[in-house]
Amino acid sequence: MRIIPHLVILYVLILLIPSTARAGEPDDFARLRKTMVQSQIMARGVEDPDVIKAMLKVPRHLFVPEARRAYSYEDYPLPIGEGQTISQPYIVAYMTEALDLRPRDKVLEIGTGSGYQAAILGELVKEVYTIEIVAKLGKRARQTLSRLGYKNIHVKIGDGYKGWPDKAPFDAVIVTCAPEKVPPALIKQLKEGGRMIIPVGKTGGVQKLVRAVLKGGRLKTEDVMYVRFVPMVKGRK
């Protein structure tokens, strides 16, 4: 019964969103983004109105290399260079909703990539701290996010396994690359009651998306779906 009000709100958002979500954006991209949200995200059960609003607003095509920009709103991940990808739109929305974010939250993201997931988070929370180990990608993401006016997103080039200890603790942690197990540093940097969403598993093997909450100093985990992410790269010691 509680689903109906959510759906009403979400469809109102779809109807009211301007045909050009950002000044100077081509109408075609805005229409493709609406279709993406309706057919890929809402249709699969993502209901949080704030997540839907963010997915409608952020211009995904600006985070995709120009040669593949025409495919920005399709239902699959896309290569962004350096052996990395921008995640499938549904996975971005699902992982964001799973964090149960609040406006005053401080979030740590591991695996900046293109910067798209960080932009979605930046629409929802007070501060986003995002780490990318590939310098070229991190610099490009920083430029894109700055150009789009995100002042609450902070990009660091470094080893995600270590987290960002001087900015901890975090209300939530999201990892967009797959380690074989949850890095201990990321658990330590969560607040009590903090939430985490992370793919875990071996490259080429089974990976599971794990949703977790820190309770009593221990991480309580739940496997939510099978996934396939690029491996999490460890920095040199």
C-alpha cells in the first residue's frame, strides 16, 4: 500500500522536470534521460524520490567520453578509458538508494571513475569525498565536476584501500570497484550506524553486492545481488 504514494511522487517528478535540465543542454539528451529513469530505474523498483530527482538532473552524457556519448543513457556500463567503466544507470541508482542518505550526510566514495556517481551523491548530501587511484581519471573527473558547479565534492587521487582517514568518520561509504574482501580501513572510517554498499569478489569470479551497517563496532552484512565490477586496485606500499 505504501508504494502508491511513492509512485505518484516519482511520476510527478518526471512530468515536471524541464525539457532541458541544465542551460544549453540538447533536448535529445534530456528526453533520453527521462526515458532512462522511467524504463531502467523506476521500472526496476527504485522508489526514493530524491534519488529519482538526482538521476533526472545529472547529465550523464557529460561524464562519458565523446566517442561514446550517444550511448550515455543505454542500459549498460560504458568504457571511460584506462580499463575502467561508468556503471550501468540502474546500478548507480540502486546503490545510491541502498545507502539511505540524508541531506546532512558526509559520504566517502571509493572509485571516482568518471565522477558520475559522485555527482549523484552530491545532489543528495552535504559533502562527498571521492578517491580515484588512476590519476588521469581523477583529474578528468575533478574538472568535469568543477565545470558543473559541484562545490561539495572533493576528489583525491590515492589508494582507496586506505580510505580518507583525516575526513572520517563518514555516514556512508560506497565502493564502485570490487575488492576480494571489505577493506578494514573503510570499516574503521564508518560512523556507528553508518551504511556501506560494496561489490566483493574475485576478478573473473563471482562478485556479490553487499549492503552493510556498522552496529556495535561490527559490520553487519547482507548480500543483495550478483554483479560484475572492475577490480579494486591497490596502491604501492
